[in-house]
Amino acid sequence: MAQQGRLAAGTTAADHHAITPNPNPSPNPNPNPNPNPNQFVERMKREPPGTSFYLAADGQASYDGLLAAFPGRVAITARDCPSGQGAGCEARDAASVRTALVDMLNLARTRR
């Protein structure tokens, strides 16, 4: 089972489903850059109760909302996300790029 803030012991990203920026992939080259978070929640609610998810997001509000909505079912790579332009989740320094790479690798290993 996923734990808040990190992958659960004994699991890998492949044990989770991905939460992607566009819940309805399409061939549209310009997907909605600001999808409605309710779309994610509604889609996640349709999954069986034992389904866990790997979340990669650009804002603390996304982490807070989905971790609260699905306690124990959302795995994340821990990061600090202080508010402010260019801080935390939005930062683009070397450490943030490494964290983004970890997210990409974990998302690539999810089942869907």
C-alpha cells in the first residue's frame, strides 16, 4: 500500500497507477495545460478501492488535495513545495531537475 510522502516499503512505482497531467490523452498537440483537478478525482474514484497511485505535480495544492482525498493510496517522491514563483515544486535548480527525473522514471514504470 502506498504511504504518504514516499513509496511504500517493498513496492516500486510499477505497483502504482500514474496520475498524469492530462487524464484524457488525445492526439491534440496542445493539451489543456491546466486540467480541472476534479477530473482526476472523479477518474480515480472509479478505480477499485485497492488501487494506488503515483502522483507527480507542480503545486503543493495538488499534493495536499489528492493525498487528503485518497489517504494511504497515493505515493509521491517527497519534496518541499514552499509557495512563491520559482520555489519548491516550481523550482528549476539542479535538485529540482533530479526530482523531476525521479518522477518521470517512476511514472514510466506505473501500470497505466
